[in-house]
Amino acid sequence: MLKDRKPLMATVLTTCCLALSACTVQSDGAKEGINWPTVTPGATSTESSCNPSASGPTTPQKDDWSAQTRAGDMEADAILPLIAYASAMNGPSEPPDRLATLAEQWDKVEQVIASCMSNRGFRYTPVAANPEHRYAPALLGKGLEILPFPRLSASRDTVAKYGYGVLPPPDDDPMNPMETEDLNREYQSTLSQAETQAYDRALYGDINDPDTAKQSCSGQASQQGTELPPGPVQQFQAEFGTLIRQARWGAIEGLMESAPAVQLNHEWESCMNGNGVTFDTHLSGKGPGIALHQAISTRPDGTVGPWQDDAPTTDIPVEEKSLTGSEPERALALKDFDCRAQTDYVARLTTLRIQSDNAFIEKNRDALNRLLTAAEGWS
């Protein structure tokens, strides 16, 4: 069944994680919109920091940081080791002639589906191929250059003035990649519940009987196309997909689930609780990202909207899915800033991430070197 369901937390993360180029210095001037912190090189030479063959772990110079820096952007002599592989992890692109063939096959399949659905008494509008989007590179390296919490300015005065910045609702944000428009959603909305179920069975088969999928319109249409040999993207994913997924898991979920990170998040949340901020039980324990989520859900009068992560964003009031820079949002961001400084959050999490990256690289150095060699042929 086609549904316009974009969980708010997932949408927030997608919108806010603005991945920057590896081994570049991030400007401190972004006061509107949201960036997530990238670890930037300071006095350490860019060549040694970005070279995957450089030996020895890199650790942040924590003793040199002010409380403001510890709460805001990374300004230490540190670089996340996996950044050196991020570009290669993005993978190759499909050549133009293959994209054209894929798009042609997609269009034929959609036409077969439309004809089949019409024969079964339903309307189906073929979905455009949009090959540049649908068959885009995997870009699995995106996100490795960020730490999993929202950026705050290194200046407490700036946070007091701007908070987390301004973020339009997900559906209005031009930077939020939207799915290819599917006019069939609008048609489905006119059907009764029984008709919708019949529509889904005709299109996909009975969810409780996998064998019916082959007789559905989608199943019949999928058998019409000529199977192409694997292209560059498929070959890349087959050879390196598992390696890269393991790297990403260790840098994000694995990092935040590690015992030291769990303890750090507990300290930060205890500080927030001490400052009068409590979080929904669904969010508790996840670190500063939950403060951003709460700010987005905070209405102009300071009350917080209910937990609705399973609701379509279109069903959530605008004031509960956007940042406006309101006084309650700024107050929450300031408490977040102070608790990051009090717990030395950025420096400690960065150290954990660097240790995790180095351990992964040491364990998988041969495979990562093969990845770098393969990437030389994609440019």
C-alpha cells in the first residue's frame, strides 16, 4: 500500500545531516538552518590527517578547549579516521547509456502495470523513471564526516540569540529530497477501505500469501523486462556493501550504543533534567539529538507536541515539525549548550569515535585498501 508516511525523527535526521566534503574546514558562519558537527583539522597537517596510511590514533587536544568549544563545533586537532574512505564509499555512478536503458525498461514495466490495473477495474498512473534519482550512486560514505548530534555554535551568545536556527517544515524544505511524485496516492485517497485493500491485492498480491505476488500486476510486469547484467552500482554494492554498512554502523549506531557513549548520554540528560528539561520515554537516552527533536516539536507558547514519530508529517501541525527560532526553542538550545559544556560532550564523543574508527580500520585494512584502489577507476 502506498503511504505518505515519513516519520518525523527520520525526516529531521535526513534534513539536518548536511554532509560536507571530507577533510575540509567548516565555516562557523551558518546561523540559519542546521549543520551537524564535522571534525575539522587544526594545526595537524591535512596531508597526514587525511591519509589512510598514516599510522597511530589521533586524539583531540581536549585541554586546550574552552567550555564554548566543548559545547559547540569541533575546533581541535582531530580528524575522524574513516573520513579518508568516505569518498570511495560513495561508490560509482551508472554510465549514461545504462541509465537510458534502465529508464526505458522502467517505463515499459509501468505501462504494463497500468494496463493490468485497468483490466482489474482500477486506475493506475505510470510513475516516471527519474533515472538520475532512482539509480543514483549509493553514497554510503555520506554521514561519516559528522558526529550524531546537532550542531550548535561555539559561541554561547550566538546560541542564546539563534538557538538551533530556523528549519522549515519537512514538506516545504527545498533541501529535503522528495520521492518521485506518485499520483496514485491521490487516487487511493478516494477509495473506501475495502476498495483500497482490493487495490493493494491487485497491485502487489495478498500480503498473507506470498505466492499471489507473481499474479499481481506488479509481479506480472516485473517478468516483462529483460534482465540486464549487473552495472557498476550493483557490482560495487555486491563487493563492498557489507564492509561499508559495518563501517557506518560502527560510526553511528554502534558508537552511540557503546557503554561509554551510553554513560555520556546519561550524564548529559541528567544535566538537562537538572535544568528542568524532561524528554519523552521514546527519546530518553539518545543524547543531544533529542533536544533538537524536542525543539522542533515545541510550540510557540512553550508547550511540547505529543510524540508522533509514526504519523505522516502531513498530519503534524506546522508548529510541531519546524524550527522558528522562538524563545522556547532558544532556551532549550541554551540548556543543551550548557550541558554539553558541563559534560565535555563533544570532546569525549569524538575520542570514542576516533577509537572506534581506528579499530575498524585496523581490522579491515586490506578490504579498505581494495576499496580505495577500486575507487581510482571511478573518477
